[in-house]
Amino acid sequence: MRTIGAMRNFLDAPIEYDRERNGYHYATSGAKAAASEPWELPGLWFSAAELQALLALEHLLTDLSPGLLAEELGPFRQRIESLLSRQDLGTGELYRRLRMLGMGRRAVNQVLFRAVTSALAERRQLELGYRSRSRDQCTERVVSPQRLVHYRDNWYLDAWCHMRKGLRIFALDRMTTAAVKDAPARDLDDDELDVSLARSYGIFQGVPRATAVLRFSPRMARWMADETWHPDQRGQWLLDGRYELEFPYADPTELIRDILRFGADVEVINPKPLKDLVLAQLTAALKQYGGERS
């Protein structure tokens, strides 16, 4: 009887008692059968803790880009909530107490997002309309998608561009059209992707061309010693309480922005071209606020 009760209460099994047969069976007619689809045991069994973890994961995925996966994740969430509520574990507190704060998030068209994920999953080429920010020009591209990347609250696609004959990074929010083609995608080895896209600093990746050496003030050192700017970074404490961080980079664009946000609490030691670029930005900013100050 305990098993029958558990199947009814936790698995929505349409079980009813047959007096003539003196036993239990799945309902084939009546209200229970009419209210449900053909029932079968679930393929996976989860504990209460696992269900809560899955619900938390669904919540975090939804918060990454509101609306993008709502259609796909909605039934999944409802099912988990139903199972948890029947075990008197509730879901309201968990949802209310999970929070992800986004900053600088750019909107992505849901239809285009689904086209990109479909091409990735099916390993097919993708035909794109793409307007780059640097040139503000729209071009038509055919790409072989390799990886979908969520970075600093925005989505990017690592793909082989058949027009440029090389790996490129495409921001999903700059895509104007996206259509899955019948042609199979070109597959690249993970090692090749890592060498080309994952060894330098930030989203402007590529084969490292230089190594940045930064020194942070004693005031900031306690935070910077615990931060990861790059998987291959090296850090050391200096005798005067400052913290020195060293890592490779290819394109300085994003790195300069991150350096500038620390103001006087960071100093670029090497390389000199990076130091000169940061100095030029600081000088331009000073002029904008009235020139040099004593």
C-alpha cells in the first residue's frame, strides 16, 4: 500500500482499485484516465535534494537570458515544482532566494537563439546576417558553429567562417538573421579551438601576442589575489604589500577597459605598448574633465 500511495502521490500514476479482481491497475477509463496522457514510469528518479538542485539550475538558466529558454524550460520547471510540493518541500522559498544580477546584458532575439542552438546540436551550417559594431556594416555569412559562449551576461558563438576561412566570434545580439542549412558543419578539434580562441584574455581571443604584467595597490591586493583573470595567470605578493598579476593576451581592447576601472589602484608594468595605450586613455579622460590638475 505504501508503494501504491507513493506512485499516486509523487508520480501522478492513475492507479485505481478493482474490487472484482481484488487488485490495483492503471485506469483505462473514467476521470483519471481522461485527465492524463498514457502513463508510464519516469526514466529517471531523483531525490528531493536532486530535484531542488535541478530547480535551482533551471532558475539560473532562465535568469541568464530571460525568455530565451522559457518555452523549453517551462514544463520542466512545472514538473519539478509538482514533485517537490507533494513531498512538502515547497518551491517558493528556493525561487525567491536565488538571484542573479546582470549588468550590460544585451537583448537576443529568441528565434535567432533557437536557430543557433539547433545548428549547434544538429551539427549543420548556419547562414547569418551579421552587423558588426566595429564597422557598422551588415554582411551575409555562412558559418560552422562550434561553441556557444555565455560571457559577462551576453551570448557569443564561436564558429568557422566559410567566407573568412577562419575561426571568428559572433555576438548573438548583432545577428540580424539566422537560418539552419542542410549542409553539415565543419567540425574542429577541441585542441584547435582552445589554441585559437581560449588561450588569451577575455572575449577578444586568439593566439597570445604579449604578456601583461599588472601591479595592484595594497588596498586592492586582497581582492585581486583571489580573482582569476586568465587560466594561465601567475600572481605574487610584493614586499610592499602590492600584488603582481601576469597573464597572456592577444587583443588589448577588453583588457584596457578592465585596467581603467581600477584607476590609481593598478599600474601597467609590461609591455610598453599596453602601458602607452592605457596612458593615452587616461590622458584623454583627463582632458574631458578640464585638462591637467595639480
